[in-house]
Amino acid sequence: MAERNSTGLLMMLEPSPVIAMTLPVEVREKVAELELELSEGDITQKGYEKKRAKLLAPYTPQIQGVEPSLQKDNRIQSLSQAAPPGSKHNKSRATNTRDERFRSDLHTEAVHAALAKYKERKMPMPSKRRSVLVQSSIEACTPPDTSSASEDEGSLRRAGRMVSSTPYQNHPAPNVEHWFNRVIQGSSTSSSASSTSSHPGGRGHATTAVLADLMAYTQIDNHSAPPDVTGLSEHSLHADRDRPPVASVKVVPRGYNHSSVMETADGVPVNSRVSSKIQQLLNTLKRPKRPSLREFFIDDFEELVDVQQPDPNQPKAEGNQMSPLAGEPLGVVTNWPPSLLASLQRWGITQPRSPCLTALDNAGKPVYTLTYGKLWTRSQKLAFTLLNKLSTRNEPLLLPGDRVALVFPNSDPVMFMVAFYGCLLAELIPVPIEVPLTRKDAGSQQIGFLLGSCGVTLALTTDACQKGLPKAQTGEVVTFKGWPRLLWFVTDGKHVVKPPKDWHPTIREANNEIAYIEYKTSKEGSTMGITVSHPAMLAHCHALTQACGYTEAETICNVLDFKRDAGLWHGVLTSVMTRMHVISIPYSLMKVNPLSWIQKVHTYKARVAVVKSRDMHWSLLAQRDQRDVSLSSLRMLIVTDGANPWSISSCDAFLNVFQARGLRPEVICPCASSAEGMTVAIRRPPESGVPPPGKAVLSMSGLSHSVIRVDTEEKLSVLTVQDVGQVMPGALVCVVRVEGTPYLCQTDEVGEICVSSGSTGMAYYGLPGMTKNTFQTIPVRASGGPISGRPFTRTSLLGFVGPDNLVFIVGRMDGLMTVCGRRHNADDVVATALAVEPMKFVYRGRIAVFSVSVLHDERIVVVAEQRPDASEEGSFQWMSRVLQAIDSIHQVGVYCLALVPVSMSILFSTGYRQYSPGGGVLPSSGPCQHVYSIFYRL
């Protein structure tokens, strides 16, 4: 009977679909945000259920005679059962899930051991804590700071004063005279008590300290030593906030009219009614004159900073000089087309019904399948329209060789593919870029600089994308900040015309002209265009086909961005060369259903999948939602960010979970690539007869000195890396030193990978100086002679060649930070910070590590996005632990560790750069609240 009642209770508690569908939009959005936080590992399963039940409680019918707690638990269960199978609300996450990216059990153990060591020492780190939260206690006893910084102060001091004083700008300034009267009265009443007090904690001492604090906030110079905050209580932290030394103040007798006159320490009488203005003038006059402009350009580096001398005991490379490594020769194919356009023409005429590309919507359903016949005819229409139907003053708008911007969203691969090949048929140079979000987006400003340097005057887009762009009052698309004036053309079917029967595009053999321009963002934030020639594009497709074993009519699942990098190389170029069928997974679908790409592999029996370790990680979090999937059809799972050393954790975890569903270990094939060198190395499929994959456990201390030391003592400060396979066919690879003359590295030395082949980028568009340094490098031997007569291309990949001629990558030049002569990788520092379990304080995956220039050397800066419910004191404790962990694991200090809220930017001046978590431009005005930073001298 009890069992029957229990079953009946569950049936009564189950809400109807009408109730589930009538939830307000804001409630559904909050539930979706909770789902995203749970998928990223930001909250636990218990916390997710608690917050979700609290959101849905007002909209679930109450049942009489049932406990509220029982109702709450059953509401969660019934609502999850009532959601549709494909809904994002129907995700029963595994408990105790963790973010597997940038994580390894060995590294986590090392971090915990380092924190325990610091706890045993009981020695706080020399740090300085600052918070710009508006403190009521400070406002109550702090006078208004009406003085302004003088021109001869350092720019770093000005930036700090700007940030710290911003929260007070919105409050009305109290009366200075009233404030001085209140302080002096309190001081006069306690002066006698302070003179007879025998201990420093008396009332008079406290009043003097308060007065000193108040005068400190009116001074300009600030040279105090940073206080120790790691071992102090919250009260002492607020009481001992950084106070600059100030001059003493002479307090007038009680009977004297204190509102008429008072004296400073220098004996200058000051009228209290105008003391602020006069004191500011006196302080300015007493300062020495500014040095002449000529003295500002004198480099007194030797006088200011001691030149860092190399440690004689540091590890040094001991191996022999390496020899260049050559890949297997490119195979000779009898029917290989002379160009990519010739291949498109061949398949468009002979195989017009063969599927080329299938696009999916946000629900995972196929919305359109582009055949090779449709791709050929639609590309011809667009090419004819661009060359003959666009004109200004009876002159054609475009001529062969002109650059055209392709602005397409990530959810429309079909229109992008038609536009890309339409430009190639019209002998135009496509420049794929991202869709600008706002008019003043920081990223789009750099893109606009690239478009202006390329001379772009026309932008191709879709009708839906154009409607979403910001419009001017005239209805036209606004001119984005930093962009040239563009003419926007919609490539939908009604805007293009059918060419006459006697018009045919010119299909030429691959020549040395530019085929397309791919953009890249440098370490400093500037955007550069990398030109790829027609022969390089053809040779790269040939090398990928041979290395991956692509065959005709093969199905490939592409999860990457199809506009650049590996998503473009595999999903748009090589697929057309070998007549493959591409299933394009949009990023918006991955956010809703992380298992979508695995489901499509199972549905279409895909043979190849091109993913990132991020996609594998997301699939692990949602893998319990669906069990009837099989990955047995995969012969290659290409991990395109295999150059990231920490991708090995996602690969291993993914294999452990999905090996029971048909995934074979030899299927996972990481690769290394860059925008300049394109694909450098890739692990071959098992049927190629290649050696088994390898792993290396390296010492981080040795890597900081660019030396390879295999850790055999199982130390905690290690880095485990996996190989990225063999060198690409037809390529010659070597490793050169990072700085100075490009000498060949020794066999146990880490350097920059350089490649010489016909399938690399050609130049940085419009930058001949940088082009010569990157694309025309001549590696030399220790004797000074060149190793080859042909130039090499620097790939920005840091690594070495291991046993069996396997290539290992330990980092990138963009993430390289050189501090005091030692090199550190930004990804390694990120992994150490995330190993401190920041679930309660920051969002995992929303952290940036970079370096800034201070006193002719680099310093490390860590910026993380803070959770809104994190407390200030708890955040400071977590930050102190992060500093300790980084100092122990990497033996390097952190110059600045800052927590920022969502959608906020921090402006660093004098070697600082602007950081925006959302990737856009954020207003620099307004109060900068909830920013916590820790500074300490190295």
C-alpha cells in the first residue's frame, strides 16, 4: 500500500507540459545559465539542483499534505522527466564532475603538496593587497581628495590613483571645513589622555593614527612598503590599508579659533577654509622642476637595474646538434587535378548529386545539403555577378586580384562555401573575418585595420546576417570604428544572376598568385593577414589527403570554425579536393547539446572527426544523457589543438569513457599547426604502419631553461606531453633557438619549430619586414653555414624531436613569458592556478595569463573572472594560495593577480594592456568595483 501511495504521489507531482512551457523567459534563461555553469564545472550537482529547485518553486503546483522538502525533490525529478529528449533542460549531469582541461592528477597533487609546504613554513608571501570596493568605514573618516597628481609622477601611479579613486566620484564631496572641525575636536579632547597613556594602543594613539590616515589621503606621494596581508585578519586588513608616510600636523590649542588658521609641518600658515587649494599650490611649488625633455630619453638601464647574470648552475643542453627531419615524399597521383578549382569543376560536372556539405540548425536537424553540382553552379552565378553586375559610374567595382571580405556567421557554412569558391572563380582574393558584434568592438577595430591595409571595399554576407548588423539612421550598415567604408552585398539567390551560356570562368593551373588571406591575432593584440598562394593551397590539400588517408565519398564531421585554421583546411578545401561529405556542427548547437557531434558520427557513420580538446571535454560532461551511440566507425579523431600540452588530459579522459562505446585508442590523432606553417605534423592512422604514440614526462624546471630533462624520480613539478605524430609529407623540419641567430638546437634542447615545404603561408600582407623574419628564415649550423638553400617558415610552435622521429610540442611563442632569464608557458601557469580548486571564487576556463614589460624585463599577470557570489576575504585567500602554488611549481613570482567581474575591462598603463573577458571594448569610465589585486616585488 505504501508503494502504491508513493507511485501515486510521483504521478501527482509531475507537472503538465503546459506548465513547463509557460515558464517566463527570464526563468528559462536562468535555468539555461545554470546548465552551462554545471557543464563547465563551475557548480556542483547538489548546488545546481538546489538553485534550479528554487527557481522553479513558484511555478510548481503546491500539494496539500505533502512535506515541502519532498515536494522540492520530486519537482526536480519530475521536471527533468517532463522535458523533451532534445531539450537542454534534460541533462542529468554526473556528480562531482570536474573540468578536465588544463588538469592532471599528478599536477593537482603537486599543487596541493606546494600549498602544504607553505603552510608548514608559516611564511606569508611579500604581497600587497588592494581593493576598490567602496568601504563605508573609509568614507566616514576620509576627507575628500581634491588634489590632483602632478605631471612629474609616474604613469603607473596615475593609473593606480585613477582606479582607486573612481568609486568615490559618484558621491557628493563632504565639506572639508566640517570634517577638519570634527577631527580636531576629537583630537583635542583626547590629547591629555594620550600623553599619560603607557601603551601604544591608547585612545590618543588611535586618534593620531586616524588623523595620519586622513592626511595620508590628501597627499600625493606614496612610497610606503606593501603590508603583509596573507596572515592578517579581515579587521587588520581594513585598518592597515596601504598608508603613505605623511607630514605631521600641528594642532592648535582648544581655545584658539581653529577655523581661522592652522599650520603645516613646514610652518606655513594655511587658512582651513581654503586649505585644500593653498596646500595643493604649496606642494606643487616645493617640488623640484621637471627635468628637461631631453633627459626623459636617456636610457639609464645600467644605473637603475642590475643586469641579470645567468646562473652558472642552471642546466645546459648536452646533446649533439640535431639534423633536419624530412617527411615522406608526396605521392604521385596520375589523375590529381592541376588546381583546386579544376577539382571543383570536375566533381560539379561528373558527380553533381554527390553530397558536399550538410548544415545543421540549433536543434541538430539537417536544414540543407549542398551537392557538388549546386556548389559549382551557385559559385559560377556569384562570380559572374561580382565581375559584371557591380559597377560604379559605368566602371566595374571589382577587378581580378582585388580583396573581398567574407562576413558570415558560424551557423551558415553553405553560404560561406559558395562565397569562397565564387571569389576564387572570379579571381578575387577572399578575406574571411568574424561578424562584428558592436560598433566599437576592440577585436573588430583590429580587423578593420587589416581590411584597410588590404584595400577591401566590398563585404559579402547573408541577408540574415546583414539584418543583425548595427544600422545608421539611413538604414545602411554603420561604418565600424577603424574600418574602411564598405559596400555590403548579400549573396542570397535573389541577388545573383545566372550567367549567359557563353560565359565560363577561367580555370587555370595553380600559379604563385594569392589564393586567400587568413587573419591571425598576434601576442600584442594586432591582427595580421597571412597570404596563401594557389600552389600552397593545392600542396596542403595533397599533403593532408596523403597523411590522413582521405578517400572519395568519405564522411567527415567538422566541429571547428570553417572560416580559418583546420576547420577551413579540412572542411572546405581538402574535402572538395577529394569529394568528401562534410557534416558541419555549429558552435551554437554545441552549447545546447555537447553530444551533437558524437550523435552525428553515429548517425552518418562518419570515418573522420575534426575536433578540439574542448569539444571532447564537453562531451564527457554530457555523456550520460545518451547511451545508444557508437564511435566504432571512426578511423581518425583529429585533435587540432594537440600542440597544447594540456590537451592530453582531455584525450585520456575521453578515451577512458568512450572506449566502451567502440572508440579505439589508436584512433585519437593529435596534430600541430599554425597560421604561418599550416599543418606541421599529425599522428597517422594505425593502418599506415607508423610507430606507436609516445608520451614524455619532463621537468618544468628544465623546460624553463629550454632544456629537456626526462623526470625519472617522479617529482611533482613535471609536465606530461604527448607526441603530435610525424612530419607532414614533403616537408623539412628543424628546431632553432628562440632568440638571436637561428642556430640549430641540440637534441636535448627546446626551440621553435621551423618548416620548409610548399604548403605553408607566403607572407604577412603589407608587412615586408615581419615577412622576412618569419617566412624567410635561414637556419644555420654551429659552424655558421646554412643547413639548406631554401628558406624556412617559423611556426611559433615550441618543441623538439623525440624518439622514432616523433614531434613533441610544449608551448607556443604567443604564450612564452621570459622572466629573469627563464621561460614559462602561459598554459602551464593557467593549469597551476586552476589546480587550486577555484570553483567557489572564479569561473573555470575564464582566465588569462600574459606578461607585461617592467624595468626591461617581463612580469607575469593573471586575470580571472570572479563569481558574483564570492566574498572579498575568500577571494583574497584563494589568490594567496594561487601565488604560493605558482611560486612553488614554477619558481617564479606573479606581478599582478586580479579578479574582475563579468563584462569589465582593466586598463593597464606603462606596459599594461587592456583585458576584456568578453572580447569586446568596454567603457573605461564609471566605478571599477569588485577588482582585487595582489602586487609584490620580484
